Amino acid sequence: MKMKFHIKKGDLVKVISGNHKGEQGRVLEILGEKNRALIESVNIVKRHTKPSAQYPEGGIIEKEGSIHISNLMLIDPKTSEPTRTGRQKDENGKMTRVSKKSKEVINVV
């Protein structure tokens, strides 16, 4: 069964707890089976890699580590502040995400 989360790929989010509290970034990927997300330029980790076709030199590579989804909050596009999300039907009967603060529909960029 596929889970639904309050954030999606491409959303602008803010980290609300943990070592990277207060940092913002775009969601690069959602790891649904682990309830985690990769956020652009947040939680940078170093990986020691052997030479391969992708990395012919090998060495130490910096990339984004995952953050648990419960530690992330969506940034409201209108007020630029963290907000909770709700769901409501639009005029076509399709469910859309809505900001609880500004009551605006949230579109994925």
C-alpha cells in the first residue's frame, strides 16, 4: 500500500527539529518505504566510494542525507512561513492540497 504524505517532490520545506532545524530547501526525493525525504543542500553527508563508471576517481563524495518526514514542514507559498496542509475538492471534484494558514491551493512546482 502506498502512503500519502503532506509533502511532495518539488515542495519548499523547512526543517522543524533535529540538527538542521531552521534550514530550508526543495524536496529532491521522497523515500516512502522509510518515511524519509531528501532535501536539497540540507543534511550533507560524506560517502567514501570506490572508483566506478559513475565516479572514475572514487574518493569522498558529498551528497544529501535523508530526513524523517515528521521533521519537515511545508512552506506556504503566499506567506513564506511553515504551514500545515489540508485537502479539499476543487471545482472538478479532484482533491487538492490547501494551506491551513492562508487557505490557498498548493501547487507542486
